[in-house]
Amino acid sequence: MDKIIKQLLFNCAGFEWDENNKYKNSVKHQVHYIECEEAFFNEPLIVYFDKKHSEKETRFYLLGHTNMSRSLFIVFTVRNNKIRVISARDMNKKEKEIYKNYEKNS
């Protein structure tokens, strides 16, 4: 993980959930907001800057896993030193492969 991203996450003081968005991922992708939060605390954690979707605000995407080893792809931003999850779903085949390779080489 890039040092700048790592420092940004280290400086975060928790999560901020929009009430409408909090349950959207649960309904759409069966990912509970608690699972999203867990993924930020489990290693390995892969975080990339999402240049393509960062027109209005800086966005990132994360490959990580929950406490129950569920592999998640999460899009998020940081606002006022809090992580704000935009979207969360299960990793697709390509993302799982990237994650497995990263895990092997770490």
C-alpha cells in the first residue's frame, strides 16, 4: 500500500455512514456495513487510488476480507478524517486473483 494512502487511513477517526447508503450495500450486494468496517482492519489490505472515479472527490478502492474471510471490493472516500464507504460487493474472479497473489507475496 502506498505510504500516503496508509498515512491517510492511519489518521482516520472511524467511519461516517450516510443513512441511505448504510443499508444500500446490504440490499444490493448482501454486504452489511459492519462487514465493510471489518475489512479495513484485516491483513492483507490492498488499497488503490481510484483515478477514474475521482472527479468530484478523491476515491479509493480496497481489496480485503471480513472476520469470516469474505473477500470484499470496497469503494470509499475520506471526509473530515472519517472513512465513508460508497459501495461494497464481493470480489470478482480477477480481483480474487490479485488478492491471492498479493497475499502469497507479502
